[in-house]
Amino acid sequence: MAILEDICSFLQKGRAPKVKELVQQAIDEGLPAKDILEQGLLSGMTIIGEKFKNNEVFVPEVLIAARAMNAGITILKPHLVSAGVESKGTAVIGTVRGDLHDIGKNLVKMMMEGKGITVIDLGVDVSPEQFYDAAVENKAQLVCCSALLTTTMNEMKNVVEIFEEKGMRDAVKIMIGGAPVTESFCQAIKADCYTPDAASAADAALDFCT
Ligand code: B1M
């Protein structure tokens, strides 16, 4: 579809207003929100990621592409999720200490909210202590950790450990995800659940919360 290619292309150029306009147009034309997300927004971000890896673009370009992605997601959000009326449980979510990537985490949050789960978003660069304090304060059933860097994914182990140290490990489930994270890593650090994408994270969260 030409419009999805245009979204992909303008996202790479970081043209947030144009991306917003095209996402709205695609919705108005009746294109499925999932296609707009995957074939428009995410495919543009994947190309930027490859170029970043090959030193063809640099941090500023990636940042403005990320802003354009977030702008598009804002328009798409009501069409991706159907708001739950009554809270089905509480989850705390954040990107782990040292890590500033939040696009995937925001998608996971959005999909969980769409399932009717109350999500406390701690943002990025979240320490194990912050995860712990927020979970206790909000009586959360689930703690969700996102990491995009091989250097920061090990922070997830520290999150599991702080709940163990404080005698709260049985009171919460810990879910982990993000591009470098795997099922075997999840088992190695004794987290409860790894999910590869936002939709499966939301499904798993619902199982844990209800
Ligand atoms: Co960064 N970066 N970055 N970056 N960046 C990556 C991750 C990288 C793979 C690029 C590359 O080299 N190809 C690479 C990591 C290499 C590695 O560790 N193996 C990298 C690097 C090296 C860096 C810096 C170190 C670069 C530098 O400064 N030299 C630096 C680190 C800063 C820091 O965090 N301390 C850095 C900085 C940045 C920006 C700030 C410029 C920007 C982030 C902006 C932002 O997030 N607001 C950025 C971006 C945008 C990327 C890429 C291009 C895109 C990431 C993204 O948003 N993808 C990325 C390359 C790539 O992934 N292709 C890259 C789209 C998003 C929807 O996917 O987050 O994977 P993702 O989320 C998915 C799933 O993983 C899953 O669901 C989501 C969708 O379904 N998921 C979960 C995510 N969290 C989950 C949690 C769950 C379950 C599922 O349960 C709790």
C-alpha cells in the first residue's frame, strides 16, 4: 500500500506532523491499525535501526525518527486498544537502569491498558529499588521490565533479586522483554515470563493479573 510506504519513509525522515497526518488518513481509509503499525511505523523504525547499526545515520536522526514514531502511535492508540472499563489488576512497568529506550515499553503499556490492566509507568532508567517501591506502594501483581541493550538487560537479574531479598518474590510476577531478551535468559535469571512482543505481553499480563 502506497500510504504505508509513505508512513515508513516519512518516519525515517523524522517528519512527525506528516507521519501523524498519514496515520490519520490511513485510519480514515479503513486500513487495519495492526497493518499501519507493522508495515508503516515499525518497518520505518527497523530500517532506521539497520542504518544506525551500519553508521549510515546517527543518534539525532534516530531520535527524531523515534519522535515521529511516537507521534504516529499517539494517533493509532485508540484504534489498537479497546479501553477496559474496570481495572483487571495492576502492573508496574519501566525500562531498566541505564537504558533510555522507551518505544517498545510504551507499546507494551498501551496494549496492557487495552486489556483493562492499570499500568504504573516508571519511565526509563529505572532502578531495582524503584521497581520494588512502586510494586509495593501500588500493590501490583506484576512487574514488567524492558531492556534494549545487551549491557542493560542484566539489570533485570537485579530486579528479580531485590524482590527475593525483601521476601516479596512470591507476591509478584516478573515479566521481561525487549529485543536482546530471550526465553533462556528469562530462565537463567529466574524471572517468571518472557514475551517477545507487546501483544503477547498484554495477553500474559492478563493471565497473571486475573
Ligand atoms: Co538505540 N540501540 N542506542 N537508541 N536504538 C538499539 C537498541 C541498537 C540495537 C541499534 C543497533 O546497533 N542496531 C543498539 C543496541 C545494541 C545492543 O546492545 N545489542 C542501540 C545502541 C547501541 C544505542 C546507544 C548505546 C547508541 C550510542 O549512544 N552509541 C544508545 C544507548 C542509550 C541508552 O539507552 N543509555 C542508544 C540510543 C538510542 C536513542 C535515544 C537515539 C533511540 C531511543 C529513543 C527512544 O526509545 N525514545 C534509539 C533507538 C530508537 C534505537 C532503535 C533504532 C529502535 C528501537 C525501537 O524503538 N524499536 C534500535 C535498533 C532496532 O531495534 N532496530 C536501537 C521499536 C520498538 C517497538 O521495538 O523496543 O524492541 P522494541 O520493543 C518490542 C519488543 O522488543 C517487545 O515489544 C515491542 C513491540 O512489540 N518489548 C517487550 C519491548 N519491551 C518489552 C517488555 C516486555 C515484553 C515485550 O515485557 C515486560
